Amino acid sequence: MNGTMKVVMKEKAQPGAILTTKQIPSFGSKEILIKVKATSICGTDYHIYSWDAWSQNRIKPPRVMGHEFSGEVVAVGSECHRVRVGDMVSAETHIVCERCLQCRTGNAHICHDCSILGVDVDGTFAEYAVIPETNAWVNDKDLDPAIGSMQEPLGNAVHTVLSGPIAGKSVAVVGCGPIGLLAVAVAKACGASSVFAVDINEYRLDLAQKLGAKTALNSKEVDVVKEIMRLTDNHGIDVSCEMSGNAAALNQQVDFLANGGRLSLLGIPTRAVEMDINKIVFKGLTIQGITGRRMYDTWYTVKGLLASGTLDVEPIITHRLPLEEYEKGMELMKSGNCGKVVLIP
């Protein structure tokens, strides 16, 4: 397809991004071209925008930002047979090698040679995007494109929450950014007996309660460990979903987890974290590292949960902005006074 498109690009190795135009991308025989209908802002996008230490060591500008999206297929490569023009799709954002041991044994989400959309290859803060056909997830035609764009982070939340038994368990979600909020909704929908939300932002704690959290704790105002132990009759929490990347919060979770509890780690600390291994050993805790989504088990679970009607993620979408207002979206992410911010090209 000829012509130009608007894109939000990390042009230089410095804070910020620019709105500019570039050629609509060409695509290979095994790739598809998608007209983007909605693309949502992830914490990773804000890291790239603010140009933190992780971004400086990973991103090689110029790079079109963004990876969470949904859109309409407008062209397909000659070797594409599963996806058709007119399909509405989202994307698994991990582009894997399909050759390594992990890929060949059902663990492609931890592929040894993985590229990430909007990080290692041009992304979706754009009017058009190209992805491999194998990464396309075909959506129901009537799915709101904004919700379609959230399936990738929703998959992170589902993978984190459901990496062990959840029905009838008490669950803490520590860090109530957009994925943490999704985790609250998933835990509630999947039968958690009670959900505790922990954060330092009152806006997001209020939103967590609307999504089903029984208790919301501001860790700036209360001793989270003491309060959770009081509220659980000194039993502690069965499952904790770590979404904050905060070292102090991580150690608090080890303290308030019940003996035999599970700690699932999705948050990424900015530095090494010191932990008391004796507590982990003597409490018999299970600690899991969570990355991405299982390909494609988690996607089917996400689809089923959305179709069931038990999982309502619409309240998490607090802002819908034109692509041109990406800076406003990034400021909302910085302030924390938002749920999911969706950009509409």
C-alpha cells in the first residue's frame, strides 16, 4: 500500500517522543498489514517515553512506539492462509524464533531469541502496523477495538493470577497500574474469596474497589503487613500478585503471605532486590517469575473470560484520546490518575 501515515516515534535517545509521518510499511510473504483502530498505552511505553535506564539499554531509536492494539487486516502476504482481509485482529507482541527448545516444547513465551513489537521492531502507535501472521489473534467482529487492544495486558494479568489455584483463595494485588487493575478483575471473576488491592495512588485504589477488591490499602498511610494480618486473623494471604516492581513492597509480600502461599512476580524492579531467603524457605512459599502470556493458551483463556460475561474490563478504560494527544496520555500515566489510556488513530 502506498502513502504515508501518522506515527508516534521515539526519534532520539532522550526523553519524549514526536508525532511525525512515515511511509506505510511494506510487508513480507508471511506478514499482514493492519489498519490500527485502537492502541493502548502500556507501562513499557511510558518507560520508553521517559527514557529510563532500562530503555537506554534496550531501545535503539528511531523506533515507532506501542504494542497493544487492535485493528482491521487490509492486506496479507502471499504465504498467509489463516488470516483474511477484513478480519479484526489483535497481536501477541512477542515475535519468537519457533526453533529453540522453549518454542518447540510449548514455552514460546520464554523464547531464547524473541523480538518485541514496539521495542525491537516498529510498533502500533501508528495508523498502520505490520506483524507476522502467526502473531495475529482474530477477534470477534463485535468486540470493542479498545477492549481488543487490552487483550495483551489482560493476558499478562490472567497468566499471573491463574498460574496456580485461585478459586476460594484470598488474593493480594500489589501495584494497581492498568495490569494490576486487570488482575483484580480477573481474580474476582475467577472465584477469589477476597481481593486486597495495595498501591499508593487513591485514584487507582478507588478503581480497584469498583472492580471487586474487598479491601484497598494505601501503603503510604498504613502498615500493610500488620493490616493484612489483622484482617486475615493472622493467617495471611494465600496468593499475592506482584505488579509494582518495588523492593519494599516485594519484601512486604513475603511477610504477609500465608505459610505455603504463592507469590507471582510480574513487576520489574529497577535494581537488584535483597530478600530474606529464610522466610521463603521456612514459610514454604512458591515464587514464580511471570513474563508475557503463554502462547497461545492464555489467549484462549482471555477470550473465554470475556465471552463468559463474568469479566468486565470496560471500567478500566478511563481515557480515549486521539493519537495526536499521546503526550496527554503519557502525562496521565505519569500521574497515575488513570486506568487504561487508549489512543485512537
